[in-house]
Amino acid sequence: MRSTFLSGLTLAALLLATPAQAATKSAARTSETAPKSAALTSKTAFKVDPYRAMRCSFLRTLAGTQIATENELDLLNDGNDGQIDNWSLAKATLVICGVEDPEQQKHYFAQLNKIEAECKKATAGIRSPKARAEALGKFLLKGPMHGGYVSGQSDFIKLLNTGTFNCVSSATLYNLMAPRVGIQVRTVTICGHVFSRALDFDIEPTSGDVYNLDDRASRSLKNRTVVNSSIAPYQEQIFRETGNVGLLSSMYNNNANEFLGKKQYAMSVATYLKAACLDPGDPGTVYNLRVTLATWINDCKAHNKPKLAASIQNFENAVLRPYEETVLKVATK
């Protein structure tokens, strides 16, 4: 097991290597032409490209399983510059949820097409964008999301199969359907929550309600949890607007949290890095990544694994800037 305990110098050298040096075989076809990472072209907490860090041998060895499929690598490589050019939101969502079999994908695409036809009927003849957006939200609640809100139910496939949802899965369905009925949307993230924005109003997919943009700050503050931590997110910046990459990133955040709950630390860290590939400026992702690494280190110390704890700390030092160097840059962006 010597390869598990990489020295700080060796690990840093791996993470800072050229894409050709660091690439795995499964990523070789995309890594050579990878665009400049959004994490490195903007002021974020990352010292190195999360796409490269996610694929390093340190995490692969400790995870003991495949970190990402070839389809995921292609998606993450595409979105690593801050926008997705070659993937539809629908297909990206299915792949993140683990649906990669073409026949299974065909089944869910057909289901989405059926929902689209129903959404068009539900919004037909409504000229006001605001009224149409609300009508769409109310229809989705009565139809495809009939199972109701379930805390933590971010799995989009489960939403399609059972009708249950949370903010992430409901926003995914809303953002998939909105453009199909003539409503252009973006994603808004606040502390522990995600919703949609269209034109000069916000939409809450979990309720179908529509709000004026002027109300967003007060609603965000009501939802914000003040955390007694020097590194907690959304304490100064109360909301962020993103595109679909932010929504896809939120899916990975939820997946990473599930791995953390099972104490599958390497997979949790790798999955938070996947989230960072798509939206490296999200303070929630960075916070969750720091907390997960700290939890992993403490668990190693509690089980008398000081060398592994030191290696994890070296990994964190190689990937993330110290919090003090990034808090103002990230929080006020």
C-alpha cells in the first residue's frame, strides 16, 4: 500500500503536471484538447484544475473503484471552461444520475418529450411570460412531480419514476421544460437551496410560485442559515446566478454528500471536484470540499492512520488555496 501514501512533493507534481502527463487512459481523448479551466481563469479557491485533481491516482487508489465514466469525463471536460457546448441539459442530467445505457436514455428522453407536450398544453394561450412561468410550475407540481417534496430527493431519475423531488431535482425539470414553452431560465443558488430565474422574476419550482426580483434578497436572507464557522458559504454573498452548469454542479454536490454519509471519503472528494469542474466559483462546493477533507483527516487520526491523514492534508494543500486568501475574492464575486 505504499502508493497510497504519496508525499506532498509527489502529489503536487502530479496535480500540476501537463494534461498529457496526468490523464488517465479513459480521458486521453479529451484531455489533450481541454480548454483552459474556469477555475484557473477566474478568482476561485483552486490552485489547480479540479478536472485534473479529480482524476489523480491518489483519489483513484483510495476510492478503489472507477472515479468517473468516459461519458462523465467528456461532459466535465466540455463544461470545465464554464459552459457546456456539446451536451444537452437532458443528456447531462441522465449521465450524472448514472443512466448511460442508450436504450435507457431513449426511454427517459421519450418520457421528457411526453412531459413537454403536456407542458405546452398547460401553457397554451398564456401570453404573459410571468403567468406562463407560474402556470408551468403549477402544472409540473400536479403532474410529473405529483409525489411531493421529499428532503434530499435530488435524484432526477427518481423524480421521473416516482414524482418525488427536492429543490435540485424540481429545478432541473423546470429548467428542462421552460425553454420548450418559450421561457428562458437561469439558475440561482442560495444557502442550501436552488431555484430558477426568468427575465425579471424568480420561479420557485418546489411551489410553482413566482416572485419579483426585488424580493430575492429578503427571501434569500430568510432561507440563510448563519453557521458558526469562519469558512461557511453565503454569509456575505447571499445568492449567485449561474447557468445550467450551476444546476448540474448542484447535482454532483448532492451525490458527494451521499458518499460522505457512507464515509466513502475519496469518492465524496472526487464528486465535489466534479461539481467544481462545472462551477468552481460556488462557495458551497468549496465549503463542502473543505469540510469533507477535514472529516476524512480526523477519521484517519481516530483510526491511527497518521500517514494517510498527512497525505490527505498534502492533497488539500496542493488543490485548494488557504481560506484566508480566497474568502473575499470568492464571497464578493
